[in-house]
Amino acid sequence: MANKAIVIGSGIAGLATAARLASKGYQVQVYEASAQPGGKLGLIGDERYRFDSGPSLFTLPQLIDQLICDCGKDPRDYFNYYQKDTACHYFWPDGTFIKAYADKAAFAEEVQSKLQVPAQKLLSYLKRSAFIFRYTEKVFLRRSLHRFKSYLHRDTLASIIRMPRLGLGGSLHRYNHKMLQHPKLVQLFDRFATYNGSDPFQTPGVMSSIPHLEHNIGTFYPKGGMHQIARSIYQLALDLGVEFHFNTKVERILSKNAKAYAVQVGNEIHEADVIISNMDVVPTYRHLMPQEKAPEKTLQQERSSSALIFYWGIKKEFPQLDLHNIFFSADYEQEFKAIFQEQTIGDDPTIYLNISSKEGEGDAPEGCENWFILINAPGNTGQDWDALIPKVRRQVLNKLSASLNVDIESLIEYEDYLDPRRIESRTSSYQGSLYGAGSNDTFSAFLRHPNFSRYLQGLYFCGGSVHPGGGIPLCLMGAEITANLIEEDYGH
């Protein structure tokens, strides 16, 4: 008789874990409190403007291909994408503009032309980024750091030997300053700390591996938009026999004799051999298992940054903009000090502007664009967001209007927003953090909650709040870790 598994939540990691377990013969039930799968990978808008509500950057598409192949299906039957020829457009307050071409040599030549930094300096940086990623991926991202046998693998030993060269000591900013020297180029590569909600002036230099994904492998775009990532894995899970229950909130994880054995949904009890929570670990313990011992030290870790997002329908096209655009602040260190130390948003925030209508028809009317504007923000700890949001909105309008030489506010004909409070309430992300626990500590990778419970047999976790962390690639890697652990413990 097949083992039964219950997955709580249908974010990207929950969907991937469900599909992997179903492909291994498990009977899988997924309970989702909202009406649709996908978690943060959702849609908003109206009949004229469509926006991907959450993640907007797509790297490592081979992880989705691998997932679908591992489940015995053809990836092209579920999911299609293409590579972008430009990674990002970068703008500085003094008018400097850099086009980050997908081709490394062209990008290096652009940097040399605009900043007078020798092309070889950038190429050397990216080569080292690839080296660091190679020797950290299989150790920190592909295996559980919380089971002893992971440290006996030859890949782990190879990485340990190279540990002094992996940038664990010192901050990312210090590493970038040493390697790149030019302040604008340093700022450009400091930005990659935000890919896991970190502060470049605190997070370790090993995070210099992140640019490898974007500049050595490439940035991609899913046909149909980012939400198609979730929709494709959802369809895969359906085809593998996974049963989904939407608008169905799990109220308790039940246990006896130190084993999780069921979930409570309303007045109903649903039993399973294994239970996997795709919820953030903090509400999982606080709300679903208040009677159980909780790993308090882990739950009280500093959280990653959150975001303030504006969705604007703009009745004009801007040829100087691309899918991904960054408008930098003049004082990056002060910006991150405001977020992580003062728990607010500074007076000159960096603006990330995503325009999916540059890629997909139907996202905006002809001659118009859909602007997804993200400002890095602290988690929700009781700030006066009703006062802060209009203040930041005005700062964004002033900055973009000055840079693009047009009154942006007069062009807005659709508007919505997402703040840390809404992120927290809609996705059960504690404090609205985008990536779970923060990564500002040198050993943060080892301090994340494991993919399994130390206290209850049969209870597992997946998603951005557990190892290896948040973001689409890490959630997919984490789902594989979780499914493999379950198979090791319960497989035949």
C-alpha cells in the first residue's frame, strides 16, 4: 500500500515536493488556504494590465526541466522559456547608464567603456564567482546540512578543502571593493545580496557566487509570464495524481508518541504517513503546533528583507527600459542601514523596475507598459506603513521622473500595491520576509531550520524559510532535498 503524504501550502516548493513524492508512488494531498496554487507566484491586475505579483527574475531554468524529467515527463510538454540577451539596465543618479549584456565579453566591454574599468577585471570576477558557486552548490544547496552523512560525501570534502577561498570571511561589500574597486561596479555587484534579502555590508563574501547565475548562465523569461512556473508544476502534480484542496485552511498538525500523524481541517482529521509544511516555519510552530516544543533560537533569527511593491499601468512606452531595470540610490550603505538597523525605508531607495510587457503580449495595452516597482523594505514589525507608503511613493515618482525626464504620475492609469503587511497576511510569511531567515551571518546557511523536524517523526518542511532558503531556484533545490529525505526515511 502506498505511503500517504500531506503537503500544507502550494507555494513553489510545496508544488515541487508534492510532484516529486507522487512520482515516487506516494498518495499526495495538498491543502491550500487560498483559491489558487503558487504562493508568491501569483497574478494581479484588470482587463487591461496584468502583473506577476511576486518573483520577477528567472534563473536556472534547468531546475524546472530537471524536476519534470525526474518525474518521468517531457519538460517541453509543461514549460517553455527563452534566454534574454540583456540581463539588466542600470541607471545612476549622475546619468551613468550601463547595459548588462548576457554576453560576458560584451558586458565587460560596456563596463570598460562607461566606467573605464578594464574588461579583464570583470571577467576575472565572474570566473571566480563560478568557482565559488561550483564548490558551494553541492554542499550548501543540494544536501541537508543537518544530517551527519552529508559531510562524508566527497563533494563536501572537496569544498572543505577550498573553504579559505570561498569568501566566508568578510562581507560581500568588502570582497567586491577588493576585487572591483570602482564604486559604481561595486554597487552593481553589491546588489546581488538582495537576491536573498541580505545586506551587502553584512552578508559574507561567499554571496559573490550569486552573479554566476545571472552573468555566466543567464537570465530567462517563461513564456506566458512568471506565474507560468507555478502553473506548470501544478499541472505536473495533477498529472501525477496529486489531489489539491483549495480554500482549505489547515488548523493543526496533530501528533502522538513523538510522531506527526494527521492534520486538522475544520472538524475533520486527515491522517498521513508524512506531513510536509510549505508554510513559513514560524507560523507553522506558532499556529499549527502550539502544543509542541519549538526551536526558539531558530525561530528568533533575524529575518530577510521584505518589499514594498507598486503596480502601475503606464500609458506610454519607454524604449530606454528593458525587462529588468535598476535605478540606484546615491548612498547604498545608508539605504541598507535604514532597512536592517533602523527598520524603515530611507529617503533615497534603490528602485527595481520590471516591465513584463516588454516580453509578453497582453500584459499591457498597445503603446503602454505594466510597471512592477519593488523597493527593498524591512519586515513588518509594527511600522506606520500607512504613513511610509505614500512617502516612498512620492520618492519613487520624483526619482523616476527625473531620470526619465517625464512626469510619471500623470501617466499612471492603473495602480495597486503590496506591502510587508499584505505579504505576511496573504502568504503566511512571518513579518512579510521574502526569503525566511536572513543571510547576514557568516554561518546563516547552517542556522536555517532543517528540512525535517528534530522533535516529531514524519514531519518535514520545504520553502523559503528552511534550508537552503528563498527564491525560486533555492525553493526548487530545497524541495528536492525534502523529497529525498522522505524517501530515505520512508521509501522501500
